[in-house]
Amino acid sequence: MGTDLHEVLRSLRVWDVELPDFDPATAPAAPLALFTEWFAQAVAAGQTEPHTMSLATVDEDGLPDVRIVMLHGADADGWAFASHTTSRKGRQLASLPYAALDFYWPAQGRQIRLRGPVTAAQPEEGRADLHARSTGALAAALVGRQSDVLGSVEELARASDAAWEHAGREPDAAAPTWTLYRLQPQEVEFFQGDARRRHVRLAYRRTEPGASWRTELLWP
């Protein structure tokens, strides 16, 4: 007998944990400080992989695309992630350098959404970021060919083994298409879930980098 998807869905509960309070009146003037605070609290709450986020782009036909990537940092220059310029997302960002990010931390019923233009960092900065990471990260970058059609899992295993050997032998090896990107947000929304569905949504908005942020509350 097959699984009844709807029965499984009805059995699930959302935020079966004690949720923190969030008073938007105490929020800082800019979103980066609040993001840093919430990120640290997510780590302290035991949230699994809080540094993973959804990255949404659009293709040449204007159709949406989304995947999970890893946050490489966040500062005044933007929220950073990395990929190959030849990957699907790399090609999409070259065509339309605008994206959205979404963090979801169910351990505290929190979500953070960002939208804005994306720029590529200088190649030397991307190399420094890659070489500061693990041998596995370098090996994956050296494999390359991200989003290309794969002939077989055996082909991947051979390429991966060779890349691991290369990374171990040459820890400063170059991966030419590997690029560090930064999203400079024009909009950042902080969502705090509430057990009675009185969710708090605080949105920061600005029209250009360096401009002052304005905030507003949104209906849940």
C-alpha cells in the first residue's frame, strides 16, 4: 500500500517549540545588525545548518529558479555566496544580476528574506575565499562542470577522486570559474512566527546602496 501524502501532511505540526518574542520597536536602524543577532541566536538554539539559504534567480525566459546554497559572509558589501560562472545560476546572474535569498530557521520560527542586485567579487577575493575553506570545498570546485549533463555516477566518481588528489597535492590550486558573489539588498524582511499566528513581519527597504533604510510592519 502506498503512502498517503495528505495524511502525512495533516499529521505534521509547525513550530512545536517555544518561540522567542520579537519587538520590532527595538530593531536596529539597519538590517545587518539584526541579521547577525538572529543568526547567532539560531546557532545557539541548535538550528541545523543555519548558514544554508535558498537562492532564487530567473532564466533568460524570465522563469524562476531556486536552490540551496551556503552563506559565505555578510557585511556592508552584501551577503556572499559562491558558484561557478558556468553553472546554471552563474549564467542566470550574468544575464540578470538580481536575486533573492531566504533563510528559514524553524528552531525559532524565523525567516529572513532579501532581494537586490548581485555583483561578482574580484577574482583574487574569490580565490582567497575558496582557499580558506576545506579541502572538500576545493575539490568540488576543481571538479567543475556544475549543471552540465552527467553521463554516469562512475564518471563523477573518477572526476571527484582526481579532484581530491589535486586539492591535496596543491591546496592553492586555481578553479578559474569559481566566483564569489554578493547580493546587496534593497529589501530585507524579518519574520518571527507566533503560535497564535500573530506573526511579526518587519521590512527594511532602501532605493540604493548607502541610502538610509526605512522600516515598516507587514500584515502576516
